Amino acid sequence: MTTLLQQIANGIALGATIGLIALGYTMVYGIIQLINFAHGEVFMVGAFGGLATYRWLLPEGIRGDWYLSLPLMLLGGVVVAVTVALLMERFAYRPLRNAPRLAPLITALGVSIVLQEAIRLWFPDADAAQPFPKAFLDAQIKIGPISLRATQLLLIAVSIVLSVLLQTYVNRSKMGRAMRATAQDPDTARLMGINPNRVIVLTFAIGAALAGVAGVLYGIDITNVDNAIGFQNGIFAFTAAVLGGIGSLRGAVIGAFVIGLIKTLGGQYMPGGTQYDYVWIFVVLILVLVFRPQGLFGEAERVRA
Amino acid sequence: MTALAQDTAHPVLEARGVTMVFGGLTALNDVSLRLDRGKIVGLIGPNGAGKTTFFNCLTGLYTPTKGTVLLSGRRLAPDPSEVTIAGVARTFQNIRLFPNMTVLENVLVGRHCRMRQGPIASLLHGPSFRREENAAKQRSRELLAFVGLASAEDEIARNLPYGDQRRLEIARALATDPKVLLLDEPTAGMNPQETEAARQLIFAIRDTGVSVVVIEHDIKFIFGLCDSVSVLVQGELLVEGRPEVVRADPRVIEAYLGKPPEEIESETRGAAEQDKREKP
């Protein structure tokens, strides 16, 4: 029983990370129907941005105080992630806006490799995993029979708060409405005075900011990062977005929690243990796609028209 | 010359020699149109005459091969969002609402280009953000009341009856604070009562100071509504003038009507009914 609860808690913490990344996948897809496979790498460079901030920008005196250094690391991670995402949009995707859909998709894979290799080559010593500072915030917090790292709780809290904020922003603000309008009918949206490029840039920026936050928090939770964390978590996040119904914000977050739970529970209880936990994730994905191709919360294709 | 003097010296909307060529096909050939302040101009012509293409040129969806479009004497860039910000709004022949948004949200999207909140302000939900949101909502509700949809604001747009969707499109276009409103077949698929209501609505819009261009198949509707009528045939402007002059012009009768107007009226009515059956 304790194991079950503990694994559920671990699954939720993993889902929180994946969810922050999945939101970026689903938002970009909603606006320009591009599966941005390089989005996982945005998460990765966000983590390295936070690490670089800690190593080279933070003054010695405040490194140990997590309530000072963590916000600054988050800021550094977000700035790096957003910058990379905007450059990617401007120079890799925008020239292909009207190309056949396969072209930007392949480009996304290319961008993904470029970013992985750029970090490996140019971040000092990054051909091996880089330790994240763990001097701060390494408390274990006990809730009844289960025990979680403080960083896991932080991830869960931040993920929930940001998801709710994003939902409010998209539903209740001018630019949020412009995003939804562009997703539903880009030409008509332009005729309402909406500049599609601004909407697309904003979408990439928001997605990247969430991924940057996730990257830094993931780093301080796992305590070391390498240039492959983007690929691995990106695949999970992409799967979560598809599972929840790509284009749907709520679907991405819920899909992420489902995947987090399948991974931890499958690793614990299914034959094969943790070596096979990926298998259960993709088995569930295949089942959902067979019986509900639009995903759990996706809108059926016809309403796009 | 001051901006104000320029405003009164020029027609509010003017198209000069608009030509649109697609590949080898000339869809529009040297079409000009003049819309004076506070007037309603009708644009008629058989199917495929280029009426909607002309609207697409006016609103920047197409870049004309030749010719210019001027709003109050100033050249309009062929960019839909710029055209809307400058003050030209339109509706569509085949309705193009944002189907998954509520009625009120559709109108609020129309308000977009007149709102100023930045991304940061809307995240913080500060007082100026709330003030602007509330003002936009109030204006949108006024417009919904104006077109007769006050009680439907929370409905999802795609669930509205057909005639209401047309009115919602008009409310959304008006939300952009246009100087000129372009209506593409506003009564297609409407019954006689709805058509009459649409006519009154267009007069009411004109009375608020918005100048209007209407594309329509319903001849009787056009002649009873417009201050001036232009006839397009095969991409060329055949005749333009006051409704009674155009109606009596033998070339129009030959090229477009083909038969005395009374017979055409009943036929176009029939065609409109058929449209309604075809469109869900």
C-alpha cells in the first residue's frame, strides 16, 4: 500500500515535468499544425541555461540560498529557452510556413540534433552529464506514509500553477483569444486585425518559457543533466500531448499525468519492472489512438474546417 | 493638406483599375469602384463574375495584379490585418465564424485590433487590463444587441441557427470599428422576413456612419437598398449608376438579367431557397 501511494506520488511528479513540456507541443501544433520535435531540446537548453546562470552569473554569496538562487536560475533558463525557440521559429520554421507539412517536420528533427550537438560541443565538459547544484533544497518531505523530495513537490506545485495561469490567459485575454482564433481559422483571424506572426511568436515564447522552467526544476530534482534529457522527456511530452488530444491544453496536462503514472506504476507492478516501463506507455498510446484517434480531449477533425 | 481635409475630399473607399490575374485567367479586369461616406453601394453580377474576388482584393486577401485600393485617399497595403486596422471590415459568403468560441468571444475577437493590452499586463490582470476587458465586453454586448443577438452571447457559435450566424458575422465585423463594411451575400439562404430584417439592419448600420458595399444575388433586395449599383460581368465592370438607371439599362438586362426583372426576382428567390437547403 505504501509502495502504491509512493509510486502514485512519483508518477504525479514525473507527470508535472512532462506536462510543462507537453503544453508547448500542443500549443504550437494548435496554431500552425507543426509537431515541433525540437521542443524537447528547448527544455534541455533551458536546463543548461539555469545551470550556466548558477555557475557563472550568481555571486558566491547567494548560491546557497535557494530562495534567491532558484528564481534567478529559473529566469536564466527561461531567457535561454525563449531565445532559442524564437530563433528557431524565425530562421527554421517561418521560411517554411507555406511549404508542404513534411518540410518543417523534418526541419524540426534537424534543429533538434543541432541543439543537442551544440550543447555537447560548446557547453564546457557537456559530453558527460553535468552535476546540478544540490546543496540547496534537498529536504525530504513526509506526507503520511509517502516521502517526496522537496524538489518534486515544487515541480508539482509550479506545474499546476502555470497550467492554470496559461488556461486563464488563453481564455480570458486579448492575445489568448487571438491565439484561439488563429488556431480555428487563420485567414479570418487576419481579417479581424490579428497579426499571425505575433501570435505565432507569442505561442513559441510561452511554450519555451514553460519548458525552460521545467528544465531548471528537472535539473535541481534529478541533480544532473546531459544533452539527451530533451530527447527522452520530449518523447514523453509529445506522447502526452497526442494522448490528451493534440491542440488541447487540458488534454496535454492530463495526458502527462497519465503517462507519469503509467511509467511509475508499470515499472513497479508489471512484468519486466522498470526496464519495460516505456513499453506500457506506448501500449496505452497505441490503444488510445486505435479507439480514439483524436486523443482523450481532442476535438474531432471536422470542427476545424 | 490636413488629414481631416483629406477625409472629406476623397470618397471613403475607392478602387482604381483593379486587375487580378490567376495564372492565365483574368478574374478581374480594370474594375473601379467609388464609395462615398454614408452610402450603400451594391455589387451584382452572375456567378463567377468576380464579385468575391473583388472583395478579396479590397481586404488584402489577394494582392491585385494591377490597380490600387484607397481608403479616404490613402493607399491600403494588401495585408488583411492592416486593412482591418485601417478600417475595412467584411463578412463572408460562406459564413466564417470561429465555430468553437462563444458568440460573445467571436465579437471580442473583432475588438482585438482596438485593444491595447500587452502580454505582460494580461498575465498580471491589473486594473487597466480589467478596465479594457470590461469596456470591450460592454461594446461587444451593445453590438450583439444592435444585431438582435443579445440573448445568445453564451452560445457556441456553431450551434446558432443560420440566420443568426450571419448576424453574428456582422456584429463581429462592426466590432473592428470599421469605416467601411463589406457584406458578401448577407441574405443568402434567408426567408423574406429575415431578408427584410437584414435590409433594416444594413440601413441602421449606414445610419451609424459606416459606409457599406453589398454583394447580393437578390435583385429586388439590392435595388431597394443601395444608393448606387455596379454590375460585374466576367470580371469587367459593365454598368454603374443609380439603381433605377442600372435596372433599365438594356445591357444589364441582356447580360445579367436576360429576362425582365420581375421573372428574375422570382427565380433568384428560388435559388436563394435552394442555397439554404444546401448549406447546413
